[in-house]
Amino acid sequence: MRTSILASRTVIATLLASLLLSCKSSDETATDMGGSTDQSAVDQNTVETVTLASLNPALGGTAGGTSLTLRGSGFLSGAIVRIGDTIASNIQVSSDGTSITCSTPSRRQKPGLVDVIVVNPSGLSSTLSQSFRYFLSTLSFDTPTTLGGTDAGPRSVAVADMNKDGFPDILALFQTSSTVQVHKNRGTGSFSVTSSRSVGSAPYGMLIADLDGNSNLDVAVASAGTGTVGVLLGDGLGTIANSVSTGAGGSLPLSLAALDANSDGSLDLLVANSGSAATGNLGLLLGNKTAAFAAGTGIATSAATLVALTATDVDGNGKLDLVAAHRINQSGASNLSVLIHRGQTTAPLFTLGTAKTQQVNPNALASGDVNRDGFGDVVVTNDLGATGKLTVHTGAASGLLSDASASYDTDGIPTAVALHDLDGDGFLDAIVTNLTGVSGNLSLFRGRGDGTFSSSQRIDFPSAVRPLGVAVGDLDQDGIVDLVIADQPSTGNGAILVRKGTGQ
């Protein structure tokens, strides 16, 4: 039996060898006859492939003209490159089919991410989805319009979706009439008043946050005239309740910050009391998920005359810290306090870090990660009498703010500052309101994403305006952000102005 199986295997092997020799002889005969292998037969077995693997840079302006390099394989001469919905220009394919250079087309739409597609002459294509980001090459805003139904003497403004309909609403705080208003966005960028509530006299600072933990946004107001903080709870439908007041823990409160200071799960309020002594000028109001905050023990800072607060994670540990500005007209004085959150339930709740002394008359703060390193940074405006400065301090794991890493001239005496990505490039930009004599303007500083900004782009008003507050949001949902400005003239009621972004 074993002999029979072996014999069968031998027969099969002999037959396979004969077949292979026959095929080889046939191939050699074809090659010899034609002088070369039959290329058409080879081409029929070749499968065309194209792969777009990467592109650089991944960012460019809506004006177009950005030089782009695409890398991959299988790119053929005559290939086209589509950026979003438009074909690029100056397309050059490398001889080895591994790269393409081109120029991006202009884009007359909103900024943002678009697909990049390479299409070979055969129609075969490869796509990198949402891989190129357009930003606004030009920042421009239309003629201001005046918000209707407002009160007298606007001081602060904010943009937030108070009724959770997806459209940002406008909140305005009025210093003269001591009121706060909610202006509901109708969904088209037009507004109607849904709430107008009284607060303590001479209100100055306003904060929007979910203070009672029910997922509805609420309002807190610092009233310098009465030395109180008023909390107005939102109902999630665009209406805010009457103000519930608590003592500010000092005199002349001007600014507020919200964070969970004692790590109990409720947001607390920190209050910048400009008229109090150095050891008590930072008031602490303890939250309990109601409108009635409890007075806590004042927190020591580096100096008195506390005029501004901002909360940011300076050391990147997931807990919000505080940076406070003291209005001191003296170089070398402790004019920025840094308070690092300890994550404790009992005092001391903050560690007083090394103060910064490079500022002169700091009067406004804003915070965010301007250099994209995961640590909270702070921008500061300085009132220098007839002009102003914007300076930048960056955070670090040590909890120490850097010295002023950059300084920029404003277009007048600064009164307020905000950080927001205005042009859609993914980097935070700075917006500063300025006073210049009888009128004012805006300074826009475009962020580079590394902690530095471009020089000021000045935005003027068509008539005399004294801008004291600014807020940013896409009010008409067109993908381009808009500005809201509190205009408080020397005489008259003033106005809330809306300047819609027009982009390129």
C-alpha cells in the first residue's frame, strides 16, 4: 500500500514538472520572437492606486494663495487637487508620483476645515477628510447696530445661550440704571428683551455660569455702590430671577470669578474688592447650589486696590487658579497676584504665588491657553494715561506665571479685554476696547498660537463711542464671530452696539 501511494505521488510530480517546463518554453519563445516581453499583457495586470497621506501646511487664509505640498503615492501627471469645493492652481506632480505642489484657491465662505482630494486623470481619487483649515485672511465688521430696549449707562456685556436653543443671547449690565438684561436671540441675529432685573447700585462686573448646578446658566453681578454681589438664577428658558444679594466681603467690588474653591462640588464666587485692605480685598462667597451664597473668609493677595480677576489653570493640574490685578501706578510694585488652588476643603484654599511686578496700572484681564501648551495664560491691559499696552504672561507646571513675554501697543487707553478665536485659525486672539479723547476704538491682536500676537489692527466706529465692555459670539450663526460692545458716553444713556463679522 505504501509503495502504491509513493508511486502515485511520483507520477503527479512528473506531470507538474512537465507543465511548468512547457509554460517556460512558451514564454521564452514569445520573448525571443518579439525581442521583448508583451507589454500590453503586463499593463492589463497593473492596478492603478493613489494615496494622499499628508499635506503641509494644514492652514491657510481665505484669500487663497497658500503654497501647499501633498505627499503620498500614485499621483499621475494631469492630476487635479480639490480644496473643499474648488480646484487648486499651479498644480505640479513630481516625476515619481509621490508629491504634488499647488496653491490653495480663495474661499468666499466661512472659515473652517475642508476636505482635500487628489484626482488622477483616470478619475481615481484619494481624500484626506477635514484636513485643511481656512481662516479669515481679513478681519472686518459691519456698521454697528444698536440693540433695542436697553437701559442707561451700559458697563459690561456677555454672550451666552441662556435658553439652550443653540443661538447665543446677549446679556447687558447697566451701571446708571442698576439693572441687568437678557436679550433673546430670535435665531436670525435679531433680539428681544426677555428679562430686566434690578441689582445693587453702580454695578460694574458681571459673570455668567451655572451657579446652582442645574445646567441652566445664571448671572452674578458685582455692585460697587452697595458692596454686594447679586445672583440671578436662570430658568433655562431665557428668563432670570430677581437678584439675591450677599455682602462682597469688602468694599467697592469690581470683578468676579467662579470656581469650586473649597472642593465641595459647588461653584463659589471670588470677588475683587478694590476699596479694601490688602489682607481682605479678595472676598470669598461659598456656594451651596442656591442663589444665597454664604460669606467666607477673605483671602490675602499681594497688594491692595484689586480691580480685576480671572480664573485659569495656571499649573495645568485640572483645578482653576486665580490671577488678580492691582491698580498700582508704579513699576516694580506687586501688581499681579497669583493664587494657586490647593484642592483642599479647609483654609488655606489657595497658595499665594510669586507676584508679578512688570505691570503699570493694569486694569483688565483675560485668560486662556494662548501658546497651546496645556497651561493657562493671562493677558493684561495697562492704562498708561494717554496710551496703553497689552502684555502676556504664560503659565507653567510650577504654578509660576512667566514674566511679561510680550508687550503690544493698544490704540488708546484700554478699558476691557477678551480672548477669542476671531479668524478661525484655532489660535486665541485678543480684543481690546480703547478710549481716545471723546471717542474710542477696538484693537484686534491676532494670535500666532505660540504666545505671541501680531501688531494691533485698529477698528474704528463711524461716530463717537466710549467702549467700556466687549463680548464675542457668532450671533447670526454664519460661522463668523460678531462683537457686542457696551457704549457708555460721558452724557446720555449710552447703547449696546452689535458689530457683525463680515470676514474676508
